[in-house]
Amino acid sequence: MNSHEKLDVLKKNIGTLGNVLVAFSGGVDSTFLLHTCVEVLGKDNVLAVTAISPTYQKEEAEWAKKCAASIQVRHILIHTHEMENREFAENTRERCYLCKRELFSRLRALAEKYSIPHVLEGSNMDDEGDFRPGMRAARELDIISPLRDAGLTKEDIRTLSKEMGLSTHDKPSQACLASRFPYGERITEEKLAMVAEAEAFLRKLGFTTVRVRHHGALARVEVGREYMGKMLDEHMRAMVVDELKRIGYTWICLDLAGYRSGSMNEVLDDHEAV
């Protein structure tokens, strides 16, 4: 199927739901999903909910508020408390499951409070190829993934979002800040703040596709390959080194493989990464 045929399937599936709560981050996927839900069901039958915690970039909540306002949909901000879970903070390979279990449990409780029968989240078909234990939490709590069910890929969603005039069509992908840490390294609010500050600085310099992977005192910087030359400019290199050292890193390195989603999962065995 082409992207428009998949969109038709998505709309048909959403149309059977009646009243929904959408997990809304303000990213490409959840904005597209929210917009489509409002188009199909009407804004009075859709509630958007954005989670706030130390594991999310602070500016993303403000962005989500603006996006929800532009779609003219009801929008609620909630706080999640995954950092209070000892196993999550210890950063086991179940980290993503524990995080999503915390989020989806709170969304499910909120949906029950407002008598909303269905909770939706924005995973797409491309998420099938990585290690995503959070999907297990979605299944356990009966969270629906309409984009994946309709066979929509990230490329489909960006193309359709552009046609719809959504400002998120070319927004760089974001992810929970906990994904910047190798499994086994304890996650703290101080470390999360270091990563957030370092990435915010790099984005201000124009590196829109960027991750700062936290390896103790070492920051491993991933940028899109198109930005490699810019990063290695002598003046730019010196600015980045000085700022990341000020933030608290001792060593700063550029990953020559460039940015790739889920790079911390490269240490997993093949059967674990399915």
C-alpha cells in the first residue's frame, strides 16, 4: 500500500473508536496521530496528554502545548515518576519497559477518570526493528498503536504530515533522555540534566540531529553525517569541547559512525534486539 492507502486504513480504524486519549509528545508521530484523530472523531472526542519528567527535554513540553493549541484539542500535562523506580534508575535492560509501564498506567487511570475507553500511542512500523520492550507494556495495558496497525512508516508519516501542513513534518526525532546511557550505568537527575544541557547547546549551534551519549566522564557525540565537517571545524570543535567540559564532561569524542537511533542497543545480542 502507498501512504495514502495506509492513511485511509488509519482513519477507518480510528473511526471505530469513538472517544480516545492520545499519548502526545509533540513529535512527528504523535502530532500526526493526534491531528488525524481530531479530523476523524472531532476535537470533543479527543484528549491529548503529555508527560513531564526529568527524562524528557524541558522544551518539548512547551512545544507540545503549542502543537495541541494549533490543533485546538483538549490538552493535559501530567508528571510521571519513573525515576523513583529503583530498577529503572539502575538502568537494566527492562528500563524502557518500566518507563512505558509507568506512563501507560497513568494514562490508563486518567482515561478511566474521564470515561474514555481507548488510549492511543504513536509507535510506527519502523519501531518494529529495534529493541523496544516498551511495546510489551503497551500490550499489557491494552494501549492501541494505530500508526503501526495501519502499516505507516516514519517516511509515510513525514510525507503525509507535510501534505497536511503540520509543522512537525521535518522535526528531528527525539527520545527519552534515559536512552543516552549504556545499560548498567545508574541514571540520576544530575546526569540527565548534563545530557539535556549538552544537547540543547549543540542544537543552538545548528546540529538539529544530535545525541550526546553519556559514558561516565566521557561524552560521545553523535551528529548526522552531513554535519561531520561542521563539527570538525577548528572554531566549532573548540567551542563544543569548552562547553561540554563546563557542563561536567572530562572527555569529548565524536562518533564517526554518526547519529543512529538506538545506538546503545548495539551491544545487545541479535535475539535481544528484535
